[in-house]
Amino acid sequence: MTIPPEPIVPPATVGMLGGGQLGKYALIAANAMGYRTIVVDPDAAAPARVVADEHVQTLPQPAPVRHPPQRWTISQTTTSWM
């Protein structure tokens, strides 16, 4: 028998890797549910920066997506394809 993991509930922090429009919409939803939000995007004008609690333009070390910084509990990536 496997025991399901504990749910991740607010005020946990959501880290968004990529701050485009899709990231912005996801962070709006996360904020509405009570999560703290961080967006990581090198663009100073990233759309998600205006709704995130924190905007990080660079990480101290290259961080693989599989091992995000300990600053957040949930990671999400966004990409746009034309």
C-alpha cells in the first residue's frame, strides 16, 4: 500500500520558470488561492513580474529544472510555441 504525499497548501511558494503571458495567468491563479509566487525570468519586462511576489532575473548557479532552489515548494515551467 502506498501513502499519497501530503497536499501542498498555501502559503507554500510557487516558483515559475519563465515569466511570459502563460506564466502570468498561472501566477494570478496561484495568488488567488493564497500561494506566494516567485517568477524566474531574465527579462526585466517579463509579463509575470507584475503579479509575482518576487521577480528573480538570475539564479546564483545554473539550476537544473529537476532540482529547483529551496526557496519554493512547487515549480512550473512555461513555454510558448509559434
